[in-house]
Amino acid sequence: MSSTEKAIIIGGGISGKLAARVLSDVYKEVIILERDSEHAGPIARKGASQGEHLHALLHAGEHGLEELFPGITEKFYDSGAVKINSTIDLAWFHHGAWKVRYDGGYSTTLQTRPHLEWHIEQYIKRIPNVILRYNQVVEDFLYNKAENRITGVQLKNGSLKADLVVDASGVSSLTSKWLHKRRTPIPEEKVEINLSYISKQFQLAENHERDWRIKMVYPNPPQEKIGGTISRVEGNRHIVTIMGYHKAVNEKEVLKDESGFIELSKKLPRLDIYQEIEYATPLTKTSFYRIPHMVWRRFDKMELPNGLLLIGDTICRIDPVFGQGMSIAILEALSLQKLLQTGARQKVSAAFHKKAAKIISPIWNMVITEDFRYSATTGKRPFGLSIQQWYAKNIFLLSSQNQEVYDAFVKVMNLVRPITTLMTPSIIKSVLSHAFSRIHK
């Protein structure tokens, strides 16, 4: 290994830390440049304004994180994260029906994003060839035009050279700005959803009859636009996140006084969450986060400078309602790890962007199939949309009564099985039978 082999990562969020973990196996030195200050504990970062809201690791993400950071799951539990049985401890009202509850043998970890991210950071700090530098503002790339190569980064104070630069700076990335400044078009897919996230933490009253640890009340589109989740997290707290599509939530109304959030919870399809928090003790202020659109920048379809690699939200910001963002980043990191293990580092960027597109594509299509149930959603519609929506709707409704169908859906939703899992002969038969019975009711 050459002594000059250095990798720089722009952004110390989750995707940046994941990239650092896999790059540390093959690069002599890995430097993470993080804009925020260092925190002494699991506190939401200014640069991750979505951190105040509910986050989840899907099964594929949780398994992948454990593979990258052995023992981290137990660290979560040791410091208060909540381990649940995914199909018993989750009460899920979806498209007007409660999912069937049964023991599928799956587990999920409930915790806040700052708690999860802080534990990843502690692991990163123990890797000897990874350096975390805080309060770093990256202003530009260092670029060798003759070789069409990114050779490092220009900081507010000084510059750093590297053999590889990874942009993990998020949706408003340095790469996008840099290409725009050079009038280089980026092929992209964009879907307007005008989503608002509103969250608050509570201390709930003791209730021995409470038979769930996380409860989700999702809207039944297109009539309903507001949904919500209440989840237990570390510290015997509960976080409530309410989301609304297409400006269904009036921010001023929610923030006008302390009762605004409680009043908003009354607008959910069911009053379950309202009844839990009506007399609960609020622990935090009300936090807002807006996602006007999903965007998938198709870096796999363009020629980027050598020495530049993109990961996480820098490539694709997806609708967070489905909880797939962090898991996508983990799957990307695992894919990058496999590519690096082949030793083909010179061509790793282009190969990785193609691999990332294969990870994102089925998830993107699954998500926009749901988002296009609202007529106000704009963007490129997938082929066969109405058929996909019809089939998915029947899967959702069957999940309230048919354990085989729900079990298959759980695997697909958690990214451990492909969408074709929901198209076996027995499930197709169940869907057709269910659809026929609905027509003749």
C-alpha cells in the first residue's frame, strides 16, 4: 500500500461514517471532514435537522450495520435502545386496517437517530487510520482538468489532497453545486411530495394494558394525507412523529401554542396516538422538517471526474415515511466494501455508482407507487402504475388477515427479499380471491 493513499470524506453523517468504515480497510488514511462541532453525547446535530424525528433501521439495514460494526447492536441495547419483536410489538394501521400480529421471529431496534449515530461515531473513533475533523467547511474541489481528476478539497482555511474524495454531504451536495457551476447537467428523477414532518418527545403515563412498543397510523390515500407514529426509544421516552403530504399540515397552527401538536394528532385517521399523548408530559419542543421532493441523481448515467465517489443522500433522497434512507446507505456501504475487496480501486467510483443504482431502483419504484396515489404528486410516473397500485392495495389489505401475505410483505418492506417475493403463485391467488370478494360485497 502506497504511503500517499488517502481518502477524504465530505460530511460526517451516517453515510459518511459508513464510507469511512469500509475505506479504512484499504486506505492508509481516511479523513472525515464534518461541518458540525463534536458532541459529548447523543445529541441531534445542526447539520442533520432531520435528526429530531423518528428514524428506523429496517432488517437489512440492521443486519448490515452489525456486519460493518460487530457488536454495535448490543451497545445500542446496553445504553437503553429498545429491542422488539417486529410483528408482535408493532401495531400498524395501514390503508384502513390493522396488520395481523404474530410471532415471525424478527427483531427491530427502537432508538433515536442521535443515539444510533453517536454509537457509530464511537466505533469510528476506535479505527486507528480514520481521523474525524470537526468544524470543517469544504468550499470546493481541487481539480486537475488535464487528467479529469478530483485531487482533493479546498477548505475555508487551507487545502487537502487525496487519492479519493467521497461526497457524503447530502442532497445539497458540493458535487451538485460544482457540476452546476460548470454547466454540466445531472440526469435526475424528481418527484414532488411536499411532505412535512412534525415531532415531539413525551413521557407517557404508566399503562399495563399497552400492548405495543411502536404504533403506526398511516393515511389511506388519496382521501387521507396525514399519518403518525408513536415509538418508545431510549430513556423510557416516546417520540411521536406526524407527517402530512402536500402541505396538509399548517405549521403556524401547530406552533401557535403548546396544544398545537396535540390538536394535530386529532387529525390522524384514528385517535390512538392522541389518546396516548393527551395527558402525557412533553419533553421537547415541537420540531419541523420539510421534504418538498424526492430526488434521485443518476450519477450512474454520467461521466464524473476520476477520484470522486458519491454515497447516501448525495445520490438519492427518498420519501422518509417508509424508513428506508439509512438502510439504503448501509447497503451501499456493503456494496462499496465488496468492490474494494476486489482490488480494482482505479475504477471503483463508476462501478459503485452503477451498484448503488441497482440498490435504489426497486426501492424508488416501490415508494413512488405509493406517493402517486395523491393526484398532487408530480414527476415521472412508473410504467404500469395503476396495476402496481391495485396489486399493492390488495397486499396491504390482505396483510390484516393473511399471515403468509403479511410475512412476505414484511420481508420485502425490510429489504431482505425482492419485490417478486409478493408474486408467488399462492400470494397471487390470494390477491385475486381477495379482489374478487371485494367486488362482490
